[in-house]
Amino acid sequence: MIKKDWLIVASELPFSEPAEGETLATHAPNFWKWLRRSVADNDRKADRVLSALFMVLANRYDWQLFS
């Protein structure tokens, strides 16, 4: 099975699409508050922090593609 996003290559766990209306702000409010506070409500900085967390959690080594 080929994963189109290449997120997990060592695991065959199926991932489902987010439910309609599912967001970080509503489903992880404490994380969202921390994120928004840590970047002083700057959307661009928030995107960069989320990208960095994604790369760490996904074991990505091609960091330059996300900057």
C-alpha cells in the first residue's frame, strides 16, 4: 500500500480524514491556547511551529522543504 503523504513509512496503521468541523482549536483547546500565546497570535509563526512539530513527529529529515 502506497501512502500518498509519506507520513508513516514504518507503520501500516490506517489514518482517517478529519471529521467535518474538526479543528485543533475545538478538539485540543489547551494546545491551541499554548500555540497562539507562544507565537503572540502570529499566524505565520504558528504555521512554522506546527510544521516543525510535524517534522519531529513524522521523523522527517527534509526540513528545508518546509521553510
